Amino acid sequence: MDIVDLLQWPAMLTTVAAAWLVASRSARRRAGGFWCFLASNALWVAWGLHDHAYALVGLQFCLAAMNIRGVYKNE
């Protein structure tokens, strides 16, 4: 197993934590959730490029754009 293959686990955990935070009523926690989502996007891109999962990489760029919008729209 390549070390890059292990990225999928922190990527998954970061995604789950981000979803938990984005569902918060606190604007500060929601903002933290969007930043966690951006970190998970970066992890998924690194893993996806390594595994030649280009559809996943494309999805992560689209999701990152939505997460950047979420950072700015968070009240």
C-alpha cells in the first residue's frame, strides 16, 4: 500500500467532521466546517490524482467552489 493511499482516511474523516460543523447553528462553527470541507477537498484531490480518479478530482473542484461561496455567505 502506497502512503498516498492512506490519504483517503483523513479525507473521509475531515469530510464527516465538516458536515457536522456546517450543520451547526453557530456561524463560527459553520465557517469552520466550510474550511474543513476545503481541507477535505484538497485531500481528495491529492488522493484522486494519485489513483487517476479524475471524475472525483473534478467533483472536488466544484465542491470547493461551493465551499468558498459558503465561507462568504455564512452569517
